[in-house]
Amino acid sequence: MMRALIAVLAACLLSAPAVAQVVVPPPSPGAALASPEWPYQPADGDKGPAVGGRAYQRYRIATPTAVLASFDQVSRLNGPPGEASDVAADPLYGDTRLTVTLNSFNVVQLRPAAAMAAPVNATGQIVRLWTKPIANVDPRLDSYKIRLYSTGTPSSPGANYHEYNASGLIREAQKNGEQRWGSFTIPVSQFVAVGTGADLTAVTWAMVTMQANSSSGLTIAVGNVELVANALTKAKMIISFDDQYPNTIAYASRAMARYGFRGVLYVSPAIDTGRTNKLTIAQLKNLHDNLGWQIASQAYSTENSTGAGGIDVMTADQRTAESAKLRSWQNGLGLSGGSTGSYFSNVGPTDMVAYPMFRQNFRSMRAYYFGEFSVVETYPWGDPMRIRAMGAGEFQWGNNAAIYTTYWKNHIDRAMAQKGVGFLVFHDGLGGGLSNWRSAFDQLLAYLDANRAAIDVVTVEDLEAP
């Protein structure tokens, strides 16, 4: 009986139609896979994963060689002004921050409890100060002066010192609302003698004076005044480019290669790369692999702060993913240099919603400054999360016939005089539409070449990761 049943079942199975086998051909070797995260990927096999590892951590702040004035508590000030108070919110040191509120035009002095135990040689070095704007710092901070003394005491200062007014630096960088703690650096060579001045080879203490240009009120938190060693024995120059304009990069890369100079290109892949009138992947690889350019980071998918998909309206997790996609795209192409970031058109260094993303994911961040500044960037950076770079001038000076002599050359000269870092940011000024710019750029490169004994053309990575 059992044998008969098995025979019947076997006959049924043998008589049933065969199931068709579906054969899926494997993708051709190196073929790019379609990805909504990278719609303009090349066809040569490079793949940028949708998500990936964290970008490099931020740059370390430089250690001071001396503290010229300690401003951590009201009780430690010599003759504390009534405008100063200890506030238990976001302290820089300990559990309170020293905060000054100005409601008049009076000059306020902040003097340390005592001078240092021994004098220090400040010549050729850098003075660093710390501030945190709370309210109305810009435009109401009229002066924020640092005085360097080699004689006198905090209780009896005397009339001879060197001075620098840092209010312009603070106002431009930190604006009017509450921001993070930030630092600023000034070469000692830029301090001006008052009276007979200080002996800069034997500085013993420092004072800060500040004054408002309005009685409507401003509030600012302050930190120590420090001396930081200048890491440079001669000036450096960084020539950088935003937004991947092919005609500008073609002209600049050819001209710079004649001198062996390398540039820094800030790339926003999902916004620009591979699109019409933007650089291709092959061009990025050539700049990186063959010409030695640094391929630094800008945005990934958007430069908007608000509105649909804007950085400020993303969740914290979405911002983390945004940076991870950028890093993975760079890794997928084998491009290095992305640990250097750049703020976006609508997401600047004072955007405190977006700032944690930058702090978490980049070793340092570059800011774009309109107009000139008399003190160039230093190294160590004044603030590694706000590197001061001067816009080459497409948006502020246009096709100025004196774009080289008035602006670019002056910037280089200041860098050489201060043994600091000159930093220019170009957009599409060399694309051919501004008739004076290409000849001016040629002059810029020739001048840098003629002054190699005093200034080197470098990338950001050359400084941060030599």
C-alpha cells in the first residue's frame, strides 16, 4: 500500500511543469550603482556610501606660554568695577563667568589681582583674548583695548604701555546676540606704544579697558589675556576656492602649477559636483592626485539655514548624517583634506543651531570675511573654529582695476610683516567675466614667487598636519 502511494506521488511530481529559473546578471565590474544621495556619480566605479564614519575631531587650542591677566572672578580683579559680575552660566573657568554690562559711556578697566611672578619676552609672539557676547556687542562695543605693561602694577599702572583695540575683531566675528566663547589673536607687533611704551622683551602684566558707544546697554563675558608662541618663522599664504567653477579652477590651477603652488578647494558634492558648469569627479581627482590640492569641505546637500531641508530645521541626528554623508563621499573617491571645513552662504560661524555639527565633525572651520582687515590670521589660529579668510572680492570690489595692488598685494604684505597667514577665497572671479582679474592673479603669483624667502604658499593641511 505504501509503495503504491509513493509511486503515485512520484508520478505527479514528474508530470508537473518545471518552474522557470530567473537568472539575474551580475553588475559589470566597477559599474556605479544608482543612488539618490549621489545623483551625479561618475561611471568609473567610484561609489560614495549614503552614510559613514564621523569626520575628524576639531583642532586643539594652543597652550599659552604665559597668562598676562587672569579674568576669572570679580573677587580676583584689582579694583573691580561695578559693571562686572560673576554669572553662573556657560563659564569658561570654574563655575562662573566674569561678565561686564555697560549702560553708559564710561570707560571700564579690568585689572588682574597682581602682575606675573617674572617678566616674559613678548616680541614676535601673539596675544590671545577670550570673549563671549551676550547682548548688543555689535554695534555698541566702541572699544576693547588690551594694554601691555612692563612697569607699574595693577593698582598703580602708570602711563607707559603698548595698546591694541580689538573691538572690530570682536564685533565682526561675534555679532549682537549670545554666542559661544571665542578667542582672538593679535601679533604683538601690531600693538602701538602709548607714552614711552612698554619694554616688550619684559612684559609683566596686561589690562583690558572697554567702552560702549551707547547708553542703551551691552553685555559681554571676558576671559584671560594670554601670550601664545607664534609657530611661524615666516609668513604663509593660502589660496582657496569655493563653489567649483570650472573656468576659474582651470585658469588658477594652470597658473599656479607654473610655480609649483597648490590650492585649497572647498567642495559641496550634492550641490555642485558633476552638475552643469561645475567640476567633474575627474577634475577633482586630478587636482587632488596630480596637482596636490587639498579638497576641503563645504556643505553636503544644502547651504540654506531655514526653509525646507535647511540645516537649522534638521534634527541633530539629521545634521550628523549630513556630515557623515560628506565624509563617506570623500572616502569613496579617495579624496583627503576634508577635515578642514568652511561655513556656508547662509550658515555662518554665528549660527549656534548649526555650530555643534561643525564642532563635532571638523578639525577647523574657515569663515569668509568681506573687506580688508589690518591684522591677518595667525598660526596657531586665533580661533580654529573661525579661521579668518579675506574674500578675493567678487562680491565687494568687482572688476576693480586695482584689485591686485590695493587688496591682494596689501594682504600679502601684511602677512609678511606680521609673520602671519594670508588667506584669500575666490569664487568665479577668474572665470573670464571680470577682465582685470586674470592679469591681477598672474601678478599675485609672480609676487609670491619673488618673495619666497618671506612667505610660503601652503594648504590648511600643511599647517595643521605637516
